[in-house]
Amino acid sequence: MRHALALLGLIAAQAVLADTPASAPPPPMDVHYDVPQDKGPQHVNAVLRVFPVGGSSGWHTHPGAEIAYLIEGEMTLERAGQPTRTLHAGESFMVPRGLAHNGANIGKVPARLAITYVTDKDAPVRSLTPAPQHADH
């Protein structure tokens, strides 16, 4: 059931994006992630987020999984205890429950992400957290 909810969230995000003009269409999306069913009732939230050039999310965590697809632009994804990843349009990622992370636009155009959150029902979608001491900057 969780897979179905995550898929519905991504489909909803694609529907929103279908009405949004872009400079070039992103590559087709066919991404599969396992989302553990681990904390009781869950909520699925699909959003389109735009990061201005040089903008970042700030270090934060989620009470569940974040699944994202970069539609346009170039970003870095920093995750506590893991190497920094550079993302280009057409790439996706998943951040598991409770993992501190930060996304930053390092490109020359606004970065557009379709994000699906599968989080604990009635919990805040994100909580700010300090940057890990060993984070790459």
C-alpha cells in the first residue's frame, strides 16, 4: 500500500508539472524506491519546490521518506555521513526517515524539484537540524 501511495504522490506531482512550462522537457521518469512501513498511519504529500540560484533547503530531517525528482537545474544533496551527491535534471533520490540532509542549487537557473513525502500522519513534514560536524561544504 505504501508503494501505491508514493506512486500516487509522484503521479500527482507530474500532473502539476504537466501544466508548467519548462525550457526543455526532462527525461522520462520511471523510478522505484522501497518505503518501509514502520511507524503506523502515514501521509503522502506531493509538492513542486523551486530553489533560486544559490538557494538551499537548510539542514533538516523528515518523519518519514522524501522521494524527489529534479526536473530542471543542478543541485547538490548533502546527507549526514554520506558523500555529497551532485544531481542533474532527470535524476532522483530518496532520503530515509530521520537522516539529516541539505539540498542546494549550484546551477545557473532555478532548480525545480517534484517531491513526494511519505511521513507520519499529523507530524510536521520537516524539522530543522544543525549541520553535522563532518558535512562537506
